Amino acid sequence: MRIAISSDTNNGIASIISDIVTEMGHQVIKHGAFHDVQRADWACVSAEAARDVAEGKADQAIVCCFTGTGATIAANKVPGIRAALCADAFTAAGARRWNNANVLGISLRLTSEQMLREILAAWFSTEDDGSQKESLRYLQQLQGAGVGR
């Protein structure tokens, strides 16, 4: 899969996340601090990664910032995106299974390398089970109506 990854700084797991995703067999598209800058704006780089998914340039995205919250909020502003902030593998699997999330939000501060590996393994190995189709359709209608933008 093609995975867009963004980070606003090179702190914490930012230095290893793209290597781990590549090790897992995915192609990486980098945004933000990965490009020889010490800091990039979290809102801009997260939206860029999410737009890659919305426009079909990437299959999924991973957005990172200090807490992961801002990056996840920014990604969710892009139409067609369902971003989920995940701090553990169970939440990551649930976000994929029940919410058909297509963007993973990660905290650079709180996520260890071991936890990152567990989260990514759960994220990439779990598919949408279709059980929440009506709820997801409702969210899509809200987004189309401009609610939450």
C-alpha cells in the first residue's frame, strides 16, 4: 500500500516511523519535518497527508504531532477522511474494523517504538467488517452538508 506520513517535528518516534512502515512492505510518501526541516506546521502537513488519501495518491495515511490530537483533527477536516487517534493496538484495530478509518493519528510523545509496532501491525492487518455501514453513511452525509468543517 501507499502510505502518506506526516509529522510536524523530528521528535520521538518520527525518526523511525517511515522505516517501520517500509519494513512492513509499504511505500511511504512523506510530509512535513521529514524534509530537512526541524519543524513544520502540524495542521498543514496533516491535511496534506489526508488529502493524499482523499485524492487517491495514497491508500492510507499516518499523521503525527506531539499529542496526535491536532494532527487527527486536521486530517478529519478533509472530506472523505476518517482519522482516528490510536494509543494502542486494540484501538487501532477497532478504528479499522468498525469505523473504516483511513488515517491513523499517533502521538510522538506517548508512543514507544514497541507500541508503534503493535499499533501498525493491528492497523494494517484489520479490515472494515461492514457492521457500521449505516453510521458511516450518516457521517458522510454530515460531512457533505458542511457540518464539522
